[in-house]
Amino acid sequence: MTQETPKLRKTSNAYNIFILVLTILSLAVMVVMLLPISDATLQLLSIYDNLICLIFLIDFFLNLRGAAKKSDYFIKERGWLDLLGSIPSLGLLTNAGKYVGLFRLARLSRLARIVRLLRGENRKTLVKDILENRSRYATFLTILLTILVLTVSSTLVLQFESQSPDANITTGGDALWYSMVTITTVGYGDFYPVTAAGRITAMFIMFMGVGIIGALASILASLLVGSSSEPAEEEETPAAEPFPSVEEELKAIKDELAVMHQMIEKMSAEIK
């Protein structure tokens, strides 16, 4: 007999996509942290990495609690690798601390499991789910894209600007604030890039911000228009009345003929 696959916590397609993208982002952050980058950029990436670890820890405990048999999830489904890849660095940034991040390679197990969940028949289900719930997935993907743009742009701006002595974006908080006000098309002007690479990154943030704000406005408008038009359509559409059958119509004709025949006989009797 074939051994049954351990039953795990049932999750939605949107949640699986979110964890999949977050896992890929975390692996990219791990690789960048091993490169020769500035200390400010390394600190910013460490903050992002710890936030991702927090989300992965929550996901691990939810999977552990929702598993039919906790030992099956922890051992057979390699839940211990999920736990190992979710341990935050807690500020260990230098020397051996940087290489502690290699434990993040354990996240490849989580990546492989989610990819396995989204292929085969589940892929067809995912496509069908996206087509049937386009507005919901459009909102979800727009928010996910915003998170990715903020993470990548703030890291790039800080790395480029930290190379210039005239830069006013010198910390991770400055870079994140600048990315947020730029992507929302506000642009206070309190922080601005002075390097060529930083300005090119700023142009990327501006273009993405216009698209993201336009997408959110379109989604909001479609929700408002859809909710206001549904009751009117229901009122305008009258209830369809059932058509009489052929037997009923013939019976009605026969009754009318009989009444007319009686009236003619009565009239002829009166004339006589």
C-alpha cells in the first residue's frame, strides 16, 4: 500500500502565492547581504530579513497547529527546515554573523513545497480561481507589487546614495520614507537623490507609483460602480411568468365556443 501524504493546513491560492513571492524575496535578500555593500544598506536588509522571518515564524506555527499529525509535518514535510529558515538574525551583521544567514537556504524546502502545491491540477484550479475572482486578485497583486517595489527601491537608493558625501539619504529610514512618498506621487522634497544611479532608481519608483495608484483607483471605482448597479439591475428585471401549455389553451377555446353556442341557441329560441 502507498503511504498517504500527511494532511497539512489548507491554505488559499492567494496565501500560497504570497508565501512563494516572499520566499523568493528572502532568498534574494540573503544573496545581497553576502555582497560587499555599505553598512547602512546591510542594516536595512537585516530589518527586512527579520520582518520576513517573523512572517515565516507565524506561518510555521500555523502549519504546525493545523497539521493533522504534528510529527508528520515537522519531519516528513520538513517542517524543521521551515523553522530553521525562520530564525531571525537579531542584528548579527558582521563577520560570522553575516554567514549565519546561510541558514536561510533552508527556505528552499518551503519554496519547493509551495511550488508543488501550485502545479498540476492545482495550477488549473489556480487559473480558474483567478479568472473568477479577478478583482480580488487584482487588489492582492497590486499590494504585493507595492511591497516589492518599496523593498527593492529603498535598498537600491540607499546603496547608491551612501557612496556620495553630498547625499541626504543616509539611513534605512530615510530611504524607506523617500520611497514611500515617491511611490504615492506626493514627493515632499525633504529627501532626494544626488547620484545618477539614485535618480534612475527614482524614475523607476515614479513610473511604478503612477501605475500602482492608477490600478488602485480603477479597482476602487469598479467596486463602487458594481455595488451601486446591482440593486438597479435586480429591480429592472421583471420576474418571468410561465407560459400556458397547449392543452390549457385548447381547453379555453373549447369553453369559449361552448358559451357562444349556448348564446346562439338562446337567441334563436327568442326569435321563434
